[in-house]
Amino acid sequence: MSGNRQVTSAASRWRAPVLFLILAALFFAEGTFRNAMFSGSWNISLAILNMGLISAITALGLNMQWGYAGLFNVGVVGFLALGGLAPVLIALPPVEGAWGAGGMRIIAALVTGIGSLALASLVWRRGRGKVGALATAGVLVLGFFLFRWVFDPAVAAIEANQSARYGNIGGLGWPVLLSWPIGGLFAAAAAWAVGKVALGLRSDYLAIATLGIGEIIVAVLKNEEWLARGVKNITSIPRPVPYEIELQRNPDFQSFANSWSTSAAEASGIWVKLCYMSLFLVVLLAIILLAELALKSPWGRMMRAIRDNETAAEAMGKDVTARHLQVFIIGCGVIGMAGAMMITLDGLMAPTSYNPLRYTFLIWVMVIIGGSGNNWGAVLGAVLIWFLWIKVEVWGPELIGLLTAPMPAGAVKDHLLDSAPHMRFIAMGMILLLVLRFAPRGLLPER
């Protein structure tokens, strides 16, 4: 019995290094071998890896909520989108004439709205019975009309300012790297508002609240053109790394590329992606370090005790709701930072691209497959699933073409071939089912 226990312990100790080595081998094959399965391009391999690292940071934020505290957040897409707003408002230069047209009125409207909510809360706490309820409702209604009276003309003036090219408020012109923590603060502030309302209720109410707030945030970004141009999108978001065209014009870089027997165009793409990868790895490793320290601290043990048995933890004097709010805010802050990083990588803010299937369901798949409660498991699951999500789009048509080759031409074969691009959804479902069947606690389970 003791020998079996030692073998099991040794196997679990080697599981993580072996799985990460397999993952590294997949990226090496993607960059090296050119065949039906792999592209043979390091540009593509590094592009997949960079988005995988951002997905890993997002998965870490969700893992803090679900793996540490058992909070069911179904609004990941909304907090990602809110974080993605930060590079637009922080890094872009101000739009000429926008602040003069209505910027100060926007600030006045926001102050009016927040003040109305604060006054309504104060009236509610001090009021009694029907009189207190009516007074609170009156404050809210009056505050709403006052807010709209200040806000609407300001929005119309800003959207009319150079509407063909801008029509938005612009940014502050600060360094884009500063927008990453600020994106986390944006998402954390929204998480505080949602958590104060929903975390005192049952877990299913939190799921409904986060699902709703996620869709509301995306809808606001699509429709409030003064903020980030809505569906018109914003491009040319500043980078924290060099531009490819600048590298290609640099004689020293051209000599460097020639020394590696590659073109300047290809080498510049690889260099830029390596720069992004270095930044993303620094952020990812810093978050993992802080998350591991927190998990092994008394705070982390308390969070897991609350997750496993809320009633017993509450009986021991723990403030369950306050601790849930705390970890919910931290997790959403990490998700918001990942959203800011993603917009910086893409250089594009497109609210229509925030699809819940991609930015909520897939993140949940990453956490479940990697192993909820294990930070390294969340990272492994995120990078692996993102690699498969990209490659299945290529492998799916190849597989369907191979399977349908013996079939006679006709409607059935045509339908299967036309459906091949949707194989990634089927593949994700199959992978999830297989892992839940044979490794229900994930590839790297929580210890």
C-alpha cells in the first residue's frame, strides 16, 4: 500500500513538467514542420502563443473566483471588454475639440449620477416604511432626469465633433502599458458594483447577474459612440513594442535578419511577437507568484474552507459575503487586465468581436480542463485549448475531407464539407467530455 502511494505521488509530481513539455513540443512543431497539421511558421506559432498567454491570464482570474471560492462568473466577456476600453481612454491622444464640446459636461453628468445613487442609498438607510421607499424612489427618478439633462447634450456635441474620423472623446495620450493595470481597475470597479448586489444571494443569482452585466457592458460599448466609436471601431492603438516597418527600414536589423538567413519582413514579425511574449510572460508570472502566495496563506486556506462548506465557515465567524466580494473583485481585475493586453496586442477596439462563446464559454473550458483550483493547471488549460481552438479550424476540413473521400458526390458529402469549418465547436465539446470522463478534476488537479 505504501509503495502504491509513493508511485502515485511520483507520477503526480512529474505530471505538470511532462504536460508542459508536450505543450512546448506542439508550438515547436508548429514553427518548424510544414505539413497538413502544422504551418511551419514561427510567426504563426508565436501569434498563437501570445494569445494563449493572454487567455492564461484570463483563466487565472476566473480560477481565482471559481477555483478558490466557488463563484460562478458567467460574464467574463463583459469584464474583458471593460478592460479593453482602458487602452482607448488612456493611450490614444485626445481628440481635438472633443473636451471643449462636451467633456466637462460628461464628467458633471457622471458626478450627478453617482451622487444621486449615493443620496438614494443614504435616504434608504435612514428612511422607514413606505415613506422611506417613496423618498428613495423620488431621489432616483429626479437623479435620472437630471443626469440625462446634463449627459445627452454633451454626447451629441462630442459625437458631432469630426464625426467622420473621430466622434469620440479620445484618450489621455499616456503610455499604453499604464492602461493594463487601469483596465484591471475598470473591471474591478464593475465587479464591486455587481458583487454588492448579487453576492449576498444564492450562487445562481450571481450567475444571472454576471451574465446580464456582461451583455450590458458589451451593449454600451457598441452603442455609446462618444466613448470608443461604437461599432465604427478604433484602430491604431499605440504599441509598447516596435513596429515591423520600422525594423525593416533599420540597416542593423536587416543585417541581423540576413545573418539568420531570413527576410527582414519575416524576422521583424518574429521579433515583435517575441517582444510581446516577453511582456506577457512577465505579467503572467507575476500574477502566478502573487496567486500562489495568496493561496498558501491563511487567506487562501480560509477561501477554500468557505468554498467547501460555507455554513461551517460562517459558524466559525467568517464573513462569507465580504470574502466572496473580495475574491470576486480580484478575479475580475485580473480579467480586465487581460482585456487591456488583448486590445494592445490587436491594436483594434471592435466591440462586435466580443462573443460570449469565445470569451466566456472557452475560458471556462480552459479552467475546467486545466484543473480548477490549480493556477498552473489554469495556465496549461488556457494555452492548450487556445492552440487547439486555432488548429482545429485547419485540421477539421482536412479530417472531413479524408473521411468523405470514399463517399459519392451528393448533398450529404457537400453538407459535411460545408460544415467542416464548424469542427472547432464539436472538438471543444468532445475534449471537455473526455476530460470530464477520464480526469474530472482536470489535467493538473488541485492538491
